[in-house]
Amino acid sequence: DIGIGVIGYSQPSPFSFLKSGGIGISYLNSGKIKRTDINGSELGAFSVSYLNLNVAGNTNLASDLNVGIGLKILYGVIDSFYGLGLASDLGLQV
């Protein structure tokens, strides 16, 4: 019952300072997972979910130097516990 998916879109940018940009979403859902105690007795079920929303862009800093940056919002749930985070990626091409 595991579900996973990704969708993304990118295109050249109409702005002079940005060469191209893109957005994307990825997710994962585990479906129901059996919850047990230390003795193996069933205690119901729980699930795990994850979502990543991101935007990215790149530009030329010089004729032979490109830089790209991505920003992400991360959300995860395991049973009744959840986490929310921000992350970034930075890349250089010479």
C-alpha cells in the first residue's frame, strides 16, 4: 500500500537576472503499518507520510560560471509525531 509520487515543472525564465526556474512536489505515504508491542501483540496501526515542496532557479554569474539554488519546505508525519523543516541546495558549474 505504499504510494509515492513526484511532479515538477521548469522552463526558461522571462526575467533577465534568472536563466531558468522550476517548481516541484514529491510525496510518500506508507499506507497502514501494523503496530505491535515488544511481545508481538497487535496494538492497531499507524502510517508514515512525507511531503517536499521546492522551487529552484539558476543564473550565469560570469560567462563560464553558473549558479543554481533550490529552496524546500519539508513535512513529515510518523504516527502522531510530525516535523516541519526548511532546506536549501546550492550548486556551481564551471
